[in-house]
Amino acid sequence: MAFVDLRSWLDQLERDGELVRWQESADLSYDIPRILEDNDGRSAVLFEKPAFSPSLAGVVVGNTLGSRAQAARALGVSKDQVLARYLRALENPITPREVSQVEAPVLEVEEADVRVDLLPAPWHHEKDSGRYITAAIVVARSLSNGVYNWSIHRLQINDSKHLGIFILPRHLWRMFTEAEHQGKDLPVALAIGLPPAYTLASQALTAYGVDEASVAGGLLGVPAPLVKSPRYGLLSPAMAEFLLEGRILANVRQPEGPFGEFPRTYGPRSDKPVVRVEAIYHRRNPYFQTILPASREHMLLGAIPRECALYKATQQVSANVKDVVLTFASGCRYHAVVAMTPRLPGEAKNVILAAFAAANEVKRVVVVNDDIDIHSPEDVEWALATRFQPGRDLILIREALGSPLDPSADSRGVTDKWGLDATIPVGADPSRFERVKTPRRS
């Protein structure tokens, strides 16, 4: 089943017993983030009475993708096929279909007055600088060549019409700086309230110019319906709950942060670009979607696309790679585990180097034999305890580019990286490394 809008996905979660309807009054700064945290990894939460008035939405929802099992259901596959499904979508994208404005639920209502401060965006963590929009897909089109990009960025509500935006040096940053060098603003549309196929597609690690809307279609199995935004004609998700149009302003920077991020630490305050919002559209009785930063949802959205990139890169140097996972303890960014059974000496070390090249944020890679459950931290630690020797099996890389959000890295994100080959040495007697088993009756 293709979940083309957020509401159909929430209906499925409710049928599965994984949706909590919170019917008591819930404060944006204290109740909503705490309740989301209490249900993290288990249930989506629909807040039917957010204590925020006046508001552009009477419903707030979060935790909409809390586990790998939910990701599998959202994509219509078994839990062990999520990686393959995402890889297939990357290799076989489906071109989106354009719908008219009257066919687009997101354009049912246009607000007469632009007031982004009336969106019920929570104050997520204690030392955050304010309320943040965290689940908006930013739709942008290059002014120079017309290619599109989807991406999710933290958006600080500065005032009634302005949002501070944190942009890493990737595709949106390239589009914005190209426009800024021409002295022009970059038009954008912000789509809020979408099912997992869209949010997962927005995180795809692809070459510049690959349209994430087509990746979303590949994940859905049907073309994603898009509509031209009324002001700037940006092809945007027609089934979203909200659509905001505006511009990232050239040569304007304002203080943004601190903000609690995926490493479970605060990203520091600094001057960031600014989005001026010029129009707000939404469905009738819209749902406002939020993603609790550092939650399972936040981590999974980053993990699955990055695991695909790691898998593709490591498979190119070894066909013996079977699976890849990014660990929750590392924010699904910093620590990777690869399952393989090497056939040649040094093969696992080549896999380690390929993994580092595939994703800048990764700073530790552990390679284990495929008899190890890479989703079990205890199993991986057992492999390290019994199959790893630092003098023989450790790779240390000094001063490589990592994540600027890593508090142990320098201000540029430069960090040391290490790879650990915890596979059974090629040619060694395998019985020496065999795990004990108690007898079982046949």
C-alpha cells in the first residue's frame, strides 16, 4: 500500500496499535516534547488539544517513524528488506506527476496574513533558542540550471515572517550560494506533514541534480503527486498538510541556535541564513508535524539513506558485504557496523576505507563476520573481544572531515577516524573462533 499522505499513514499506525491520541491539553514547551520522548520508538502521538492559541493547526503529531519495523510497513516490505527497497528506489526512480492546484489538498486554504509564529511548533529541548519547525521538506530549484532539491533543515521561528535556517554544505547550500553570488534570493517552498516515503526520500545521498521527488516515487511505487506552488511555481508535495512559500535572503544572517541535535548535544549559536515567508497554505483542519530532535525518528530518517550509501560503496570494493547498520547510540551517524566474511587478506580493511569515503560523518567502522548480529551491540562487542587485535586490526586516520555537530571534533568538523577489523583472520582455523552452543534436541 502506498501511503501518499500523512493521514493514511497515521490511520495505519492506529490500526496497528501504534498511535496514541493525547486528548488532554498539551503545552508546546513542556508537555509535547516530554510525551514524545516517553513514546519514542513505540508510538506516534497525536496531540488533539495543543495548548497554543491562536494557532494555525488544532492538531500536532510526532513520532511518525519510530522503528525499522514501521519503516518496513511504510514501504510495504519486510523488516530485512528496507535497505534493498531503498536501493531499488534509488536505482529505479519514478518521475512525479503534476496535479492542478484544485487537485492539491495542501492548497485548500490560503492564510490572509502570514504568521509563521502561529504555527504550533514546539520548544523541543531545554536550552534551545526557541520554537523550531523540524519536519519541513525544503523544496528548492537552482536558478542556474533548474534542478530540484529536497532536504530537511532545522528552522528557528525568529518572528512572524522570518525563519533562521541551518544549512550544511550540501546541495541546498550550493543552490543558495550560487544565487547569493548573483545578488539574488533563492525561492523555496516548505512542505510540512508528510508520510515516511517523502521524508526518507529527502535524505537520499545522491549526486547533485538527482530529483528526490523521483526517489519518493520509487519508494511509494507510484508517482508522487506534486503541485506548482502559487507564488514561485516550485513543484511541491500536493498531499502535504502545510506549504509555506518564501525566499532564503541573500547576504542576510541572523543568530540561530543553540539547538539540541542528533548527537544528543546542542549545536552552538551562530549567524545563519534567513528565510522570509511570504505565503502560507494548508489543508482544511491541518495536522502540524514535528520531529523530536535526537529521537528514533530523527535518527532513522538519517540512518536508512546513509546505510544505503555505505552499502553501495562497500559492495563496490567487496561483493562479500552482506549488511550495514548505523548505531542508535552514535545518533545513526558516527558509528557503522558492516557484516561480511572476507575471502582475502586485507579485504575488510578496504571495506573500512570505502565506508569512510561514503559518508563524512562516520568516524568509526567495525567490520564483523556475517555470523554476528550487527543490530545487537552485545554481539558486536563479543566479536571485538574475541576476534580483534589492535596492533593487527586497527586503522587510524587523523584529521579527516567529519561532522561539525560532533562536539569532539574541531569547529570545522575535522576529526580522527578509526576502523576495526573484527573478522576472523583469513586462513585461520575457524573452530578457534566458534561460539559455544548448548545442545538442543532435534
